[in-house]
Amino acid sequence: SEVSCCLKYVIFGFNVIFWLIGLSILAIGVWAWTEKDTFNNLSLLTNVALDPAFIFIWAGAITFIIGFTGCVGALRENTALLAAYAIFLAILLLLEMTAGILGFIFKDWIKDQATSGFQAFIVHYRDDPDQQNLIDWIQEGWLQCCGIEGPHDWDKNVYFNCSSASVGSREACGVPFSCCRPTADEVIKNVQCGYDVRRPDYHGDLSSIINEKGCLLAGEEWLEKNLLVVAGVAVGIAFL
């Protein structure tokens, strides 16, 4: 019928878009792993669950499979593929609803996991360029924060640890540049702006140079401020 024909091509077109998005995300993840030579040296993976490239590969593969199943199933009117497509969507919807409910019930546990993950990012800040870029974006581009609870958390990193001054580390007792507040006349980013700011004999106005708020508190404040937007996006994805 005309209605079923229209529905067929709507499902097909919609899933072509998701298939291409999934393929693109998967390709970015594989490219990132190739650039880091991860495929030839799996020991580089310090924590696979926190590796942005792995998350891209995982998310891209799932999106690709679901989009491909819906695309081919609608085009060929294959009931088995369409049934698999419907099951995939039902599982995703169930997981999303479960995650939302558990997020409210176990928010303290989630906070602990986020803290542990951020600590791992800090410890391995110089070891993985993807994790380094991610934490720089969180601190500078998203939350304007520094460390988990504050700048002192960067003492957990071997390069920023105050004891590293004895081995000649210029970054000892400092913080990454992503902790710094931007200046009005800044044209080129000063990557040395966080040097020495945690030294006991530092006499500058710290609050005007770096963000002193921890990312855990900043994240909670951001979520409270944007809770309706986050919930709306989640509901929108569920209905898609």
C-alpha cells in the first residue's frame, strides 16, 4: 500500500543517516587507535573503559549495526531484520530508562566512579593524548574547573607532583594550562600559565590565574542547571 511504501522509505532514509553516522564514529575511533599504534601495542591501553578512542569504536559499531539492520530490513522488507531492528531499539530504550532510574538511586556510587575515572585521567595525563585532550576540554572548554576537588589533585601526576622539581620538571607544583583562566587580550594560549601556582612560596593572585573550583562540584552544578535540557535530550533520543 501507499502508506506502507512511505513508511518503508522513511525508515530506510532515517537509518541510512544513522548508518553513516555510526560508520563515521567507528572510523574516527579506529583512526585514533591507529595514530597511537594501539593495535600493535595493546599495553598502551591503561584503562580501556576510559579510552575515548575505544568509546568511539564501541558506540560507532553499535550505531552502525542498528542503522544497517534497519536500512536493509526496510529496503528489502525482510521481517527477520526488521524484527532484529525492533529488538535492538527496545533494548536501547530499556537500557536508557534503567540508566536514568539507577542514576537517581545510585548517584553517590556514580559520583565515586566519576571521581575514580578522573583520578585515572590525572595520573595518566601525559601517557595518552586522547585522554589528555579530553581532560583539557573538560577543564577549559566545558566546566572551567581544575582537578577533581581542586588544583591540589594534580599532585597525583608525576609531572606536576611537587617532588618532581628535584629531577628538573618545570611543571612541578603546577597545573595544566587548561586550568588557567583566559585573559582578555589573549591571542595565543599561554601553555606555561600554570607553572609554580601550587608552590608554597607562590605570591600571585591564584583566583585570577587559574580556576580553583574542582570539576566534581562544577559538574554537579552544571547538571543541576541543565537538568531539563539533559532530560529532554534523553527523551528525544528514546523516541527517535
